[in-house]
Amino acid sequence: MYPKENAYYLNRFCSYDSLGQSKESVEDLIHAECLKHDDKYLENLSILFKKRPELISASFELYKKLCGQNEGPSQLVELLSTYLAKSEASKVTEVAAGKASDID
């Protein structure tokens, strides 16, 4: 069972972030945002996704696990969807660039 207070997750995020543990930081920000919307959670998620884009897919999976069939905060859904789309587009571009270099 998960704690029900967003302050718990915010405090843990600060600790993980200062230790450079990005995956755990992202998880705690998603937990906190699912409990109660705050723009600072989304701002920090955005910063972490820019630094570590490989965390985006796992973050979306965690969000779906936490929210189940219910939709979480619309701002979080929008942020995750935007970064997931960018991540997928980036992967397609990388694959296309790789295939183009194989042709040469």
C-alpha cells in the first residue's frame, strides 16, 4: 500500500534527486502528482525527462499502474503524453537515420 500524503513523495523526491537517482525521483513525482496536482511536480518531471528521456516509457507505465482505469490529473496525462510522443518520434528518426547511413 502506498502512502496517501503527497508531502511524503515530495520529500523523498528531494532526497533521491540530490543523490542523482533519477528513476526514483520520477516515480515519487508521479505519485505526488497523482495524489494532488502541483505545477512544481510537473516542472521537475519535465526537467528530469529532458535529462533522461529513457525514463519516459517506464514513467507512463507507472502512471497507468497507479491510476488503473481512472484517469489521473489532466496536466500529468498531457505532460506524459507529450514526452512519450516526442520519445517515439525521436526513436523513429534515429532508426531512419541509421537506415539512411546503411545505404551509403
